[in-house]
Amino acid sequence: MRIGVVSIFPSYLEPMRMALLGKAIDRGIVALDTYDLRDWTHDVHRAVDDSPYGGGPGMVMKPTVWGPCLDDVCPDDALLVVPTPAGVPFTQATAQAWSREKHIVFACGRYEGIDQRVIDDAAKRVRVQEVSIGDFVLIGGEVAVIAMVEATVRLIDGVLGNASSHQQDSFSDGLLEGPSYTRPPVWRGLEVPEVLRGGDHAKQQQWRREQSLARTRERRPDLLPPEQ
Ligand SMILES: Nc1cc(-c2ccc3cc[nH]c3c2)n[nH]1
């Protein structure tokens, strides 16, 4: 998978070159290109924003800068993702779908966002998804991109050491993951549940399912399947 990220703060994206994501890049599973939007500005001040039509607070990012940039960095067969609080919710299903893409380009907005015509114009040529990572407002799209790239890339074969890890994720079966434990068996007077310390794998699987259902019922009843 090739990933392109456009930002006015490309160094904000450096965490993606660390740890497991960094190893996926080193191993050639993922290629990461970061681009500085200001390289497509055409004035001495390298302006990327301007005042909003119709008034209102803040500034809007210029189509005359974003347009030429996306023309250069986003080929017709790529998926263009624009993080925004006004987007469709990003979910595990989104990550699963994106993990099968060959090339994803992320457009990181700042200020009050990107002139809508940039998205409308791009949509004539490429698949565009305006996506939200949650009902809260960030200062820019970069943090959302790091979260979405991590959720997506970890699902690509070979990225996670233990292939079964993501098959037991929260949400992989639609439910929240239950509690996890490791040694010591007793810590500060708190014991690891007996069933996990035994060897009956069928009982352990049943216990984990019950824990997932209980936690989902308590924290995210909206995720429960109808009959639960
Ligand atoms: N889910 C979510 C996305 C964002 C977001 C995305 C892009 C920009 C650009 C300026 N502010 C932004 C905020 N906040 N929350």
C-alpha cells in the first residue's frame, strides 16, 4: 500500500515512521510519502488560506493551492480521504476496506477547513471520502490521519507479528474486547480470573464471549446484535 499525506505541518506525521508502522515501511509493506502543501503556493508569503466568503470566524484553505497539489500527488486510481468533523464516521469496517486499497492520499486541513470546491473538483476524477474519527473537533486533520493510518495498516497481512491479533480486536466480531491479564496471578490482592489460569480452552472462549457481551452491554449497547 502507498500512502500519501498532504499537510502544512509534514513533520507532524513523523510518528508514522516509528515503531510497527515504521517497520512496515522498512519492510516495504507500506510506502509513506508526505508532502508540504506550501510547496504548491505561488506567492512570496506562501499563503495557503484566505478569508471565508459569507463571513464567519477563521480562515479557509485556498482551492488554488490544494487543487494543483492534489493534481500532482493523487492519481486517478487512488482513494482521496479528507478528515473532517463533518465526515462519515470512520469505523473498523472502514479500516478493513481501506486495508485492501493500493493507494490512499490523505488531505490534512487546518484553519476552518478546505474550500469545498477542492473536494467537489477532485470527486470528478477520484473516489473521495470525507471522514470523521469521532464527535469532537481537532485543530487539524493530521492526528486523525495518524489514527486512521494505524487502524488501517495494522490489518495488512504481515504488519502485526501475531496474525490472529486483529482477529480478536474489539469490533472484529462487532463487540468490545473483554479484559486481558498477564503474570503475576495475584497483584495487589487482585487475582486473575480462575478460568484463565486453567487449561480448559473451550471454557476460556465461552468466558471471553460472556465478558465481551457484558462490557458491550454496559458501555456500547448500540453495538449489541438484536437478539442480545
Ligand atoms: N473527527 C474529527 C476530524 C477533525 C478535523 C479534521 C480536519 C480539520 C481541519 C481543521 N480542523 C479540523 C478538524 N476533528 N475531529
